[in-house]
Amino acid sequence: MEVELDEEIVIHVKPLREIAWRKYFVSIVSIFSFGLLYLCCRWMPRVYAYLLCKESSVYDATKCLVINNHGESSIVEKNGSSFTYHCYKVIFNEMTGEFQPIKKIIQEMNFGGNGLAWKQIESLKDVYEENVIKVPIKSTIRIFIDEIESLKDVYEENVIKVPIKSTIRIFIDEVLHPFNVFQIFSIILWSLDNYYLYAGCVLIISLISSMMALFETRRNLRALNKLNNEVCLVECVRDNKTFKISSNLLFPGDLFLIPNQRIEIPCDCVLIEGNCLINESSLTGESIPVSKQGNPQINFNRINKNYHHQLNSKSVMFGGTRVLKASSNAKAVVLSTGFETVKGTLIRSMIYPKPHGFKFYRDAFRFVGILALIAMIGFCFSLYFFIIKKANAYLIIKRAFDLFTIVVPPALPSTLLIGTSFAISRLKKKEIYCISPSKINIGGKLNLFIFDKTGTLTEPDMDVYGILMNQEGEKIFKDSMSQPQSIFGMSMACCHSLNLDQNKIIGDQLEEKMFEFSQWRFDGSTRVSYGNKKIEILKINDFNSNLRRMSVVCKCEAEVYGFVKGSPEEMMRICKNVPDWYETEMNKFTRKGFRVLSVGFKRLKEENLNSRNQIEKDLEFLGFLIFENKIKKETFKVISELNKASCKNIICTGDNLLTACSISRQCKIIPQEDTIFISKISNNFIEWISLDDPSISLDLKNFSSFKSNYTLACTGKVFDLLSNSSLLDKVLIKCKIFARFSPDQKQKLVDHYQQLGYYVSFCGDGANDCGALRQADVGISLSNSEACVAASFTSKIPNISCVLEIVKQEACVAASFTSKIPNISCVLEIVKQGRAALVTSFSCFKYMALYSIIQFTSVILLYTQMASLADPQYLYIDLFIVFPLTLTMGRFNSNTKISKKRPTANILSPKVLVSLIGHILIQIIFQIYTYFTVIHHHSFTLTPILENDTNSFNLLTSSIFIFTIFQYVTLVDVFIVGAPFQEIKFKKPPDLRLYILTLTIICSLISKLCEKFVFPVIAKVIKNISSFTLLDVEQDPLIDHESEWRDKKKYKRLEKLLSSGLR
């Protein structure tokens, strides 16, 4: 049966009952197969289910086979009527005959039924009658003390406790990982072959690596446990009485009181009475405290279903956020606890990351499969030669299996992380923190960048440029407040959601500037005054992104007023009379890049105070508030570089369309010569009108009819109308300006571009961007908040090294990257490092693949003569040649410029395969040439060998060994990409010296050996190859960095030494 755990995870559950005789039979077979069957059952849960279990009813089942929508399977223990999978508790519902997650149970609070699992829902039936929480609260809460134990069985404690395995269990899991099992197999094989030195070194390295992974895993899991909410005492209402209980004993449906203390909210809850000031920076990255208002008539079921998407909801409070101030009557009802909270969900995503679908990683592991196939071919080939040579069975098996450890080197998958590790380190030095390491390589493929406007492209602070007042139809512009006690001055003093905390005004910076401009002052948390005039703020209807406005109810002396401010377009609709100059003046200022807000008011009667609809209609228009928002100086340079790299840049904002058009032209997202067509809706028909010449329009169905360069500018309403239209794709390709977009629309926009095949980055700085940041391939947050939980963390727990850093450093809840640099220059760094990391991973992977093929070829050739490389030779190649050179390849930094060309991520593309196969053939041909030259030489003889052994000390082995070392070294130069993605090859003198010195020593050894054994032909070939390679290495770096090589005599001496070594 299928169970939907959340929007992204759907599991298929199969109840199983373990059969005793099957378990004994498998144990016996596992012993005789030296644990091979046990490992198959451990690694493949479906095999375990098939061999040891039988499908049964839910009631008889002891285990469950769980297969998720990503194809991952696991066996979980079933406890009574429930089981836990990836920290989701899933319960069997006897009424519907299906499994359901706890989250769904909470969403269906008004469901009544029988059975232990549903006791709380039955008891809360009255609370949520008709899906609405009713008042008075005390008369409706029905959680009884005698039900607490039952509730514990269903919901467990309100803690986010990360399951920590014992040290022995972690060690066993680490040892029995497929990678380590392959290592153990290789070590045993090498030991049987008397390669004690090499096997011992690998064993020591593997043990050290496993122990480090063990301690790192324990430390990281403990660090995650520290992210658990603080346990505190709360006043909870049960049996219509108030009790002080520990916060970890709260359950969904509990009513508790919010104290006026700086405590951490212990769970996700909905405020139903009073108001609170909450610091959400630890969750959303939003540094501005958020005001929460109680709403006793809130639709409980709707919030339970969608509240985790409503980070800007004005009644929902989230676990892990902190109370700054609370009214004396603040009460809240628990929505979710433990791992079902938003914070718990984020921590769960860190423990069980979503598998990434980046093509590079998929192709890399497919290529490993191809290498395994090559190993099988080599296995058959070696069998043939050993049988011809009449070797005994023990030697045949030993040597044949040795090929698998050569062709599929255990370190091959690890090379994918080399470029990523260096890139993360470089970004960290520039105060850019990556909480999703797999996104580094994806950053190298980005070709579309979506930027929020305010605080991202422009400065976060806005200054009041002036006010345009409506006085009996006449417009009067003022750049200062000359009449603070006027009705306009009163609106500026009251129409906001600012708060006073410890005599400091906190809240939205735009509203702070507006209040400062009004010249009024706070006289308590809900009172403002100017001279003898005092106003009390009775009610605040917070800003609604769908309505695009906010309102307040105020009392001044005997009069009650309703003040409303919002977008000019929406305010024009709810004002009963607007002057003729309304749209003209609005367009005049927005075209210049100013932000314009419209203000209106009305006098209210007592019966209309609680109805927002009554307050926000039939208003008298007061005038415009005009704000100046300057563009950050770094914006121009970044956008210019991205344009030169042929990247598509987009501005997506909740601001006015004309303001967005002005900003996009100023920062060069739109070239000055391009025509901008803005969208307008008329009778559900979309028109595209030229911004500069309204007489010019564009036919939506025939974009090609307009010959000049043009760009579209789209509003949120138009985007919604086009969402189900076939024209949407055409609009998205030509559109670079999206205005009046809500947070949900921003997320949908990112999703639509991804469906078009773009690699999308979204860069923003506020809580409104969370959905888009998470949806994007690479989300970049310009956050100045304190440390918070990382939502997009996708490294596996045993290998995460930056969890503790994430806990300490600043990071946004939904972004892959968080920058402490408060401008978009971080975007360039992420792209540069992403491209460098991708080509480095690509290069290292190809190098390791070629290394394995080279060694495979040399071993096969030696097997034909019953010869083999010696133990020290294997050790020298792996530890002193390949390993250092691979790290050297990873050290290359990114290029200083972003090119138009983007690196490929397709290992199995024809272009890459042709190159790879070509290099393989070249290496094989030269080895075969060396082989035949040696064995046909008149002085070549193989020394007698012992039975059950191969010869490691002869001319053929030494020649093949030294020649392959030369191949390993020269391949580094072949696979280092350099420009345009990395810095120039061997830019730094130490790297160049190391490379030349290594080549010099190797070429000298080859030449001397060849001369000694009368091997002139190969010596001459190697001299020519090495001379050509060194010429290529020396050329550009020495020209570009001549100043770094001032001592020419040293270089001449090095050149002379090199020449003498080749003679």
C-alpha cells in the first residue's frame, strides 16, 4: 500500500512476517558462502524480504519492506500498529485499512473513531467542529490527564532526537559498507599473494579512515541533537485546568500560554489569542522580528495542511524561533511536535537527504559499471593465459581476482569529492557557506539567474524621498513633514507593524523610515504621540502578499480611524475616489525607480472594527509615499560579467512593474536599446504594450512579428493566467522582468524554468524567498541572521564535515549557499568555484579511470609471461605517484573570469568517450610496443620462478613499471583543463617545479635503464614525448608570470639538468 509522507516522499509498504526456518537456512548458507549471502541480504533489503520473510497481514506482520519513490528500499521493525521510517512515524488506521503518517492524523483532527491511535482525535472533535477553533477556549479543550500515556504511544515526546547508534554498531556499519568490504577482500587477496607491505599499508589507511569516519559520525549526530528545541516549563490547559509541564510533554491539540519571556517556542503552534513578537532568524534567515497576531477564527485544518509553506503566516509560530515579547493573554494551540515541526523536517532532511539527480554523478557510477565489465573481460583473458601456461588452480584464481582490484580501484568514487572539497574551503574563506556540497558541481552548470530586488540588487535601506498629498484633488509634493498632526502625518505614524522592544524600535526598515519621517514617537508599545496629540493602535491587519496591503485601526481622542497602505494598483481599487493624476504620477515616479505606496483612510464605527473587509473599502485617498531605493555598486559589475558569459539574468520582485523595469535597465539586466513590453489585463485578455511608446503593442501569438530586440515584463496576475497556457514557455524565454510576484509565484517561476531545461539559481535575502531558494538548483541567500538549521543539506551523515560549521555560522533555512557578503558578488564566486570543481571532478575521475586501465593493461601483459609487479612497485604507484598527483589536480583554483562556454557534466557523451577511448588506445599501444620490444630482445630471459608464484624481478617488469609511471605523470598534464574554467596550468612556481622535477627523475631513470639494456628505440620515443610535454608545460606560465621567475640563472640550471637527464 502507498503512503504519502510529504510532498516529496511517497513510500510503498509491504507487511512481512519473518519465517524462523528460513532464517536458520540463510544463516547456514551465509557461513558456507563466507558471509556473501549475508552481505547480499544486508545491502539489498528486497533480497532479505524474499529469502527470510513472507508477505502477511498488517496484524501478523513483524517487519515492513519500505520502498520510496527514489527507488531506495529498507526493512523496518513494526511495533504494534506503527513503524518508524526516516524519523516519520506511520500508524495503521483500522478505519480506512491503510497506513498514515502522524502528519495526516494531525491534519484530520475532526475525525472521530475508535481505537487507541485515535483517542486524541476523538477527544478533540468538539474543538475543531466545522474545521474552526472556537472561543471561549476553556470550555472546548478536552484533553484529559488519563489519556497522556496513550498520547505518548501515538505521538511520542516533543523532542527532535536524532537516533544515535552505538559506537560498535557504527563501526560495524562502516566496516560492512560495500566500499570497505571490497577493500577487505582486496587486502585478503593481496596477503595471500604475499603482498604484505602493500596490504598492510592499505589496511592501516582503511582503519584510520574508518575510525575517523566513526568519530566524525558520532560528533555530527551529537551536533544535530544540540539543535533540539530547548526544554522549558510551560503552562498547559488540560481538564480545563492550568498545569505547569515540561515542553517535551506537549501534544498536538494542547492549549498552552506564551509567557512574556525570551523563551524558544517548543513546537509549531497557532496563536489564537493575544500577540507576540518573534525572532524567526534561526529558521527563515529574516533578521527583522515578526509580529504574530492571535486569530481565534483561524481555519485549523487548512493551516495544518499548508502551514509549513506559510512562513509569513501571521498566526503560526514555529518551533525553534524565539519570543521577544508577548502580551499577557497570549495563548496558542499545538499544531505539530518533534520531527513533524518545520524545524524537525529540516533536521530530518539533513539526516536523510534526497538523492541528487545530477547527470554527472549518475554517469560516473555507470562508468564504474563499464570498468567492472572490462575487469570481467580481463578475468577471462587471464584465465586463458594461465591455463595455457599450465598454472595451478590456486594461482589462476588468485591472479584473476586481483584484476578486479586493479580495474575498479576503490578510490574511484572518492575522486568525485576532490574538487568539491577544495571549492568549499575556498568559498568559506570568502565568507560564503555551503550547506549542500553536491550543489557545488551543479553551480558549474548554471545558466539562468533570478534576483530579488530589494536588499539583493538594491540596498536594503530605503529613504523617504517625499510625499505627494491629495488635497481636494490637488497634488502637493513635500520632501519633509511640515504638518505632522495632519491626517497624512497620522497615517504615517500609525499604519505600520513596528514594535518597541527595550526602548528600541524594531520592524521593517521601510516602516522605520516612514515613522521617522512622520516626526511622531512611540509612547508605549501601542501608542504614539506628537506633542499633546496621542493615538492608540487598536488593531493591526498585517501585510498580506495576496492583497498587497496592510491596515490598522486607531483611536485618536473620540474618533476611530482605519488607515490602509499598499500597492497603488490595489489601493486604487478600494478607494472610493481617486484624482485624475493618480496613475500619471504613480507611473512618473515608478519609471524613475522609486518605490511608491498609496495611503488611504476612513472613519469607522464600533461595529466595523473587527472586519478587515469593512475597514479596507470605500477609502479616501490621502496620497503617495515615495521611497528611494539605491542600487548596490557591486550589482553593475556582477550583472555585466554574467551578461558577457551569455547567462540569462532575471529580476523577480513583489514591487511595482515600472519600478522593476527601471531597476533592470539601470543595472543592465535589460540593454538600453531593447524595447520593453509590459503586460496588461483587459477583460481577461493579455495585452503587451511598449513601455516607452504605448501606441506600439506586441501580438502574443506571433512574437517574431516584432523585428527589433525586445524584452517582456510580466506581472503575477498575468503569470497566473498563462500558467495553463501553451504560450507560457514563449513568454518565459523572452521575459526578464517579473513584478508583483508573491512567494508562491516565485517558487512556481523557478520550477517552470527548470522544466524548460535551465539550471536555475535564485538569489534573495528574505523569508519571502524561502520557497524559491529551496526550489532552485542553487539557492543563494544574502543573510545576516544568526545561525540556523540548514534545510538543503544533502551530504550523507557519515561524511559531513561542515555540520558543526553550519551550527556556528550563518545560514538561511532554504538556500544551498549563504553569503555574509551583503551583495550579489558572491554569485560570481559560486559560479567560478562551481565550474572549477566540476571540471576538477571530471578530470580526476577520468585520470583515475585511465590509471586503472593503464595498470590493468600492464598486469595483463605481464601475466602472459607469468610475471607480475612487485609489492613495492604497487605501493609506489598508488601512494607516491597517483595519490599526490590527484591531489595536485584538485588544488587548481578557478579562473578569474566567467566564460561563455560551460563545462560538460556528461561523462558518457560521444565527445568525452571518444577522447577517453583515444587516450586508452594510445596508452595500450605504447605499452604493447614496449612489451614486444623487450621480449624480442636477444638478451631478454625470465628467471625461473617458484611454483604457485609469478616473477616480479626481470627486465620486462621493470620496463613496464617505469614506462607506466611516465604515463601516469604525463596524463596529469593531459587532464588538467586550465582555462577557461581553471587558472592556467601550473600557474604557481612550486607546482611547476614539482612537475618538472618528477618528469626529470622518471625520464632519467627510463633513459639509463634503456641504455643499459640496449633499448634505444623506446628511449628515443620517451625523450621526444617528454620534450614535447615539457615544452607545453613551460610555455604559457613562464610568459605570463615572468616577474615570478626573476632569478633566470636558477631556471637555466634546471633546464640544463633536465637536458642532461634526457641524454
